[in-house]
Amino acid sequence: MPERNEVLWNVLLNGYAQLGDGKAVLKLFSLMVEWEHKLNRFTLSTVLKGCAKSGHLKEGKLLHSVAIKTGQEVDEFVASCLVDMYSKCGMTGYALQVFKRIKDPDLVTWSAMISGLDQQGCSHDAAELYKAMVLAGVRPNQYIFSSLVSAATSMGDLRFGKTIHAYISKYEMEDDMLVSNALIMMYMKHGQLQDAPRIFYQMLVEGFNPNMYTFIDILRSCSSLSDVHFGRQVHTHIIKNCNDSNDFVRTALIDMYAKARCIEDAVAVFNRLVDRDLFTWTTMIDGYAKTNQPEMALKHFVDMQSEGVKPNEFTIASCLNACSHMATLEGGQQLHSMVVKAGHTGDIIVATAITDMYGKCGCLEDAEANFKDMVLRDAVSWNTIIAVYAYHSQGENALQAYRMMIEKGFLPDEATFLSILSVCSNMGLVEEGKKHFESMSKVYGITPSLEHYACVVNILSRAGQFDEVEAFIKEQKLSTHALIWETVLGACKLHGNLDLGETAARKLFELQPKEDSAYVFLSNIFASKGRWDDVQKIRVLMSEEGIKKEPGCSWVGVDGQVHVFVSQDGSHPKTEQIYAKLQDLKQRLSFSGYIPKTENVLHNISSREKIEHLWHHSERLALGLALISASPGMPIRIFKNLRICEDCHEVMKVISYVTSREIVIRDFKRFHHFKLGSCSCQDSW
């Protein structure tokens, strides 16, 4: 064009600004300045809009200087654009300063300022500004209301949120899509689930068709609340609205189902997904890890990479969690190597997951070394190392780590105290345990959960203070909780307290009639007392109720493969060599003075049969395989789903001495490190 006036320049500037092309706006504006065209209010406001959309704060500040020099800062139109630019660039303080100099802000300016305050986490300021707007006689719009509802959600102030909801109803904006979405999220995040569906259904009744953003917002709320019931209803409406083919909606569905531990539903949606991104893969891997399906988690990790998707720190942390569940040290070590190569060692989430993985795979020294190498630590990191120490019967180290955590300025939480109370129970520290329990509420304002009460019961009952146990249960009104009586029953077995044991078992029969643990514990107590008729009665009762005892099993890793054994197992291809190795150990142990504890065999059979039965317990079969397969000198790590019996515990101590091998066994309670004839638990488990 031979001539270009200000109007043409402004039209082209506005076109780029509408596209959000901030660079093009600034480039064109620079040419306009070079050619000395007059900069009017429309020019400045248009370029400020471009800066707001593209986040060019530095250039926005320069334009503010131009506005001041040309005397246009007082112009309400320009000032409004300055407020919008500073708000969208995260500089709410500057935005507020400009806003306060505007004599008569219009609705758009009020909306920009309130929205900016809400988005930057200044929820209280947003609420106060709304009050000032009402006093100024300005009628709010849907953008202001959605920002205010969001502010109420962030503040956790449901009362304020309901007040805003009343205003929304007054101005008849409840059926607005933006406002409705915000209200649904607010009620769901405040646990007011009865209100969220009501608003959702009201939208449908009034003929409002929810779009993908509505469904995604609602599903995210369902995810955070693990409300799969409402989530399924939403899924039904998604199908009815033909939104189930949208990959963004499908991803939100996968996240909702996975976090609610409904992994089969998540898989069904995942298999229909066309574009599987990193977030979706990570969600599936994490879902499998948290539903005790570590093999599937690691399989998806391999599949993800085969599809060309590179894992990030969250993916790796989820895979490490899966290795922790499987106790597969080799897989965990490979992931650790990947972390080092990818440069994720400084990531606090990954580093904490590595500490946890090594701890759960029986490598205490590696867990400890990794924790000490961490540059940054948070409360979760400290909780992890404290739990690792507790799990490995390193009570003094756990208590020392707890004291260091406090000294470093990190506040303990519910998880911290579960580990500390467990340590006090294992170490017999009754008074210290009581002190820590009391500090939860009195010092740190933490309301004890049922698990914490169970820990106190365990501390008292393991110490044999059964009168105090009964008084504590009565005082705290805990008699209706199965976990409490399971704890009491376990201690009664330990101390041979038949009377209270029977009481605890009867309570459990009422509370959990289909669980096998109470029947097994009571049967074991009767067997230890030689009351075989009562043992038979318990077995008949279990049969009548259709209850089967969970079979004990042990597993050990050899050459990258996991081998599983049950008691008296004869199915392994190397059974003959395993039994021969155990027979050899049996002879060597007899010369060392070992005497089998046949009272641990809770079957009415001869002493000779009892000895043979003991020698073919699952953990000994796993040990036999490891001894004939593993490299000499390397620690042997065995994992067991039930508590290790006293005789196997004694045998492992003696074998660790006569073979000069370190044997690590994890039962369902803790790790036992057998070395040179002693155990890390100091024979108290």
C-alpha cells in the first residue's frame, strides 16, 4: 500500500493480537515507531493485549513507560489494558497499583483484576475486591463469578462459596457453562458431593449440553476425591454426548479410574485411546503400581518406550514404586542407572523413590547412602528413611533421623508417627511411645488415626501390659474396630495369653467373620497349649464358614528370575538338589548344638515328622535354591508373605554363622538381617 495511516496500522496490530502472536505485534509496533506514526490509545491498548496474550512482561513495562510519557496512562481504556497485561503476566501487585488509579473502572477492568488475583493465589484479595465492586454498583458477569467461586475453592471457604452461589442464582447465571463448572469443582473439592451432582443435573435438565471442558473438570474433581461412583455417572453422560472418542476426555477418565484403584476400567479406556501421551502412560503405570500389579506396571514401562515415548521423573518414580512392591532389586538397579544417565538424580521425588526401593528390596546400606547423597530433602524424604530404618529394625537410627528431621525444620505428619510408634513397639519403649503419641495432638495438632491407636495398643500389649490395653481400648472407645483386636490377638499369641486371646478372636469373628487371621491365630494359641480338640473345632468352624487359610510362601531372585515356594514344596525343577542341600545343612547344624523347636509345628504329628516338616518350610526351600545357585559371598535376599516362625528364625541365625553368608529375609512385618549368628531384630519380632 502506498500510504498507511494509523487506522491501518492498528487494524493489522489488532489482527496479530487476536491471534496471540505477541512477537509479530511487537515487531510491527517497532516499525510503526521507527516511521514516527502517532501512537494513540488504540495503538497502545492493542499492543498491550498482544503482550498480555504472549506473556511479554518486559515489553509490557516499556509500553507502560510510553503511556506515562505520552500522558495516556490516565486513559481508562489504556489503564484497563495495563491491568489485564500485568494480571496475565503474574504481576498482580503492579496491576493493583494501576487499578487503584482508575477513577471509574468498567466491568472488564474489574473482571481482569479479580481474575488476576484469583489466578495468582490471592484469593482473599479477590474476595475483598468483589465487595468493593458491589459497593460501587457494578453488576458482575460470568467471568467474575467463576473467578470468585475458584477463589472460594482455593481458600477452602465453603461459606463464602455458597454466598457467591446465592449471588449467582440472584443474577440468573447458574446455567452458564463457565460458572457451573466452577461450582461443581468447588462443591466436590469441599466434599459437598450432594451439591455437585445437583448442579450437573440442573445443567442437563435446562437443556445445557456440557462440553469436553465441563467433563474434564468434573472428572478431575472425581480423581482428587476418588469418587468413582459419581465418576461412572459422568462417564455415562460422556458416552451419551458422544464425547467418549475425545482423547482429552479419555485421558481424564483413565486418571479418574486409576486413582480410584479401578484399574480394569482404566485399562478399558486406555486400550481405546488413539494418542497415548506421557501423562497417560504414567497414569497407567502408577495405577498398576498402586494396585499391587508391579509386573504390569513394568510391562507398560517397556511398551511406552517401544512406542517412542520417553519417561520423565514421575514415570520413573512410579516404576521404582513397582519394583518396591515386587522386591526386584535388579529391575530397581536398572532404573537407578537410567536415572543417573537421564540426569534426574537431583529430583527429590525420584531420589526419594530410589531410597524407598532399596529399603524395600532389603538393601539398607544402599538406601541409607542414597538418602545421604540427596542434595534436597523434604518431609516425604525424611519419612521414607525413617520408615526404612523402622522396617529394618534399626530403631535407634530411626529415632535419630526423626530428631534430625525436627532440627532441620520439617514437621512430622501422620506417616512419621506411624513409623516412630512402630519403632517404640519393637524396642519395648513404652513410655517413649506414649510420649510421642501424646505429642501428635498436643504439639503438632495431628488427630490420631485408627492406625496410630493400634500402634499404642501394640506397644502396650507387646510389653505384656494387658490390663492397660483393655483400659485404653475402653477409654478411647476402640472396641468396634477389627484392627485393634487383630493387634491384641497377635500379642496374645506372643505371650500365650489364652483368655484375652479368645476374647479378641470372638470379637473378630463378629466384626470380620470371613477373614482367616483370627481363626488361624486362635488355632495357633490352642495348638501351642496342646489343646488339639479346640484346634479341630476351629478348623471345623472355618470349613463351615468357607474360610481358607492364606498359604505361606517365600520367593527368591536367582539370575533375574523369581522362584516361589510353598511349605513342603516339591514342584521346583531343582527340588532334589535343594533337599540335598538342606539335608547337608541339617547335619552341620546338629553339630553346632541346634535343637529344633518342634512346638512351632502346629500339627498333631510325631516329633520326627515335626522336624522334617520344619526343614521344608518355604523360606528354607528358597534358601536352599539360593545357596546352590547364587555367587559365593553375595547376600541372599528372601521374601515371605507371612511372619517367619521361631524355629526358622533360629535356623537362619545358625546358617549365617556356619556358611559365613549374610541372609536377609523380609516377612510381612519387617526385615531380618542374619549375619554371623545374630539377627538385626535382636530376637524381638
